[in-house]
Amino acid sequence: SSYDYVVLLQPTSPLRQAHHIDAAIEQLHRHGADAVVSVCEMEHSPLWSNTLPENESMEGFLDAALCHRRAQDLPTYYRLNGAIYICKIERLLQEKRVIIPNNIVAFKMSREASVDIDDALDFEFAAYLLQRSAGT
């Protein structure tokens, strides 16, 4: 038998559930896309972020137009959450990557379901969320 899609599910996303995967596949088909990648809202706007020079000066850190704007008035930004990557095998072989440059759509997940375990604090937070959802 042959397959049309590859589905990459990273093990560091333990709060992703089967219904998320099903909904991502539906999103892919609904848009007629070749790939879908899961995302979630960013915790903080990247417009409030910048790099720091060696002297740690904050001069020019924020765009002057942003200094008097409330965070809730800024556009919503999304980030990859690492939970779900689905791509047509043909495009994967052609592009040699799952996040292809075109005909790709986002599948939005809640920040809670988007926990990605990269360190001990992430692990503790995921454990807390799992305990909370279990009612313990």
C-alpha cells in the first residue's frame, strides 16, 4: 500500500490529543493544502522584544510608535508549537522539509495544548496541566 501524507508528531508535545490531529487533517483538506502545521498564540507580542547590545543599553529597544500602545491593541502573533506537522509525501520529497514554502496552512491550538517540553520547567508545567485536567 502507499501513503499520501507523512504526519510528524513530536514526543515533546504531550498535551496534543487525537482530536487535534483529526482537526488538523480536516483543516488541510478544507483548504486543499499540501501541508498543515500547528501553531498557537504567542504569550507576548514579539513587537515588545528585541536583542540587546553588549552594553545592555535599552536605547532603541522598542519602536517609538509602540511605546504608548496597549498590548491588547497590537496584532495577534502566532508561533509554531511543535505539536503537529502534516505534509504530502510528494512535497516533502520535493522540498526536503515539512514546512514547505507554499500551499501550507496553520492549525491553531490553544496555548495549554501547545506545551512543548524542552526543559525541567516545561515538564513541571505539563505535569501540572495534566493533573489539573484529571481533577487531582
